[in-house]
Amino acid sequence: MVIHLDSIMGSAEIGLFGLATDKFMLISKLVMPKKARLYEKILGVKTTYVSVMGSILISPFIAANSNGIVLSSLTLQEELKKIKNALPETRVQILESKVTAVGNLILCNDKGAVVSTAFNKNELQVIRDTLDVEVHQINIASKTYVGSLATATNVGALVSIEASDEELKLLGDILHIPAFVGTVNDGVRFVRSGIIANSNGAIVGSRTTGPELLTITQALEP
């Protein structure tokens, strides 16, 4: 597994500008083609440039696994059409909800999903149908924004150091992977903000320290 330290437009919070599954990568229009090609090589998947309401940020508004993509209700119709055309074999669905930062509220891989308690029954069904996995509502460290507090692939998960041992075990059981606590970018607890990863590799924020890299490797390496 290759782990690459990088920044995007000078920001080490690279996880805000993209996300990856084992089948595709979605990234911001800010990412230059040369850098996108490097990420493709490391992660072993093709890149699709996307946006939500024209924003340069990606992961706060999108949750995805290899089966499907859940989009914020802020997504414009032309943005939805572009994603569907680029990934015709992938379920793509806008989640009509007053909660718009869906990426911050959904943690998923191809085996399961952990979602915020803020979603109602109908929204849970849309998430379940789109991602095609079992969905469980839990909090992490009494916080509802579970998608920003962890990152998960099909081989492992890195979770905020605020998570309890019981929460860590529950996450691992739901996603069917080992889960470890850690930080990125020299102490940031919102670990999703500093990582773009899948089962093949990880792009990690440039401020991430050596000890943090060791934990990330332990958590995400097959």
C-alpha cells in the first residue's frame, strides 16, 4: 500500500477536496490534472471531476462506496447529470433532506454504513438503497457528524481519538473491518479532512507527522 503526503492549493486538508472508493475517485476542480493522474496511480482508480452547488469542497457534500453515491440536496441538476454520465453503472441519488452536509454525516464502505442520528426513516432508506449496504445510526463521542470523524476503506478505518473503545468495536463490527483511533495533520481529530483513501492506497495531508503515519498505515493497510 502506498501512502503519499500532499496538499491541494496549499491546504493540507486534502480530504475536503476529494473522496475515493475501490472503483472511482471524485475530486474538486481545484485539483490539477497532473496531480489527479498521480492520485489515480496511487489509488488505482479513474478520476471524475465533480462539484456541489459550484463549491470547491467535495467530501462534506458527498458520501460514496463502490455501489453508489449519495449527494447533498444542494447539488445542481447539471452537476447530477455530469456525475451520472461519468459513472453510468453507479447508483447516484440526491438525498432530499434539510441536512445538506451528507458527507459529514455518513461513514461507509462496501460492507456497511454508519450514519448520523439526524436522518429520518425515509432518508435512511434512500441511503440504504443507494449504497446497497446495511445502515446503522450511531454517534461517535456523542457527536452526530460521524462522516467527518472517521475514514473507512474495505480493509480498515481510522477514527477520531475521541471515540471510545465500545464505539470503535461497534464501528468495526458494522463495517466489517478493523478500526483504530488516530489523528492527521499534526493533531487534527476530524480525520476525514486529511485523507483520501481506498483499499489500494492513501493520500494524506502534508502536515501529518511520522507517528500519525504509522497509525494510518496500521489502520488502512491490507
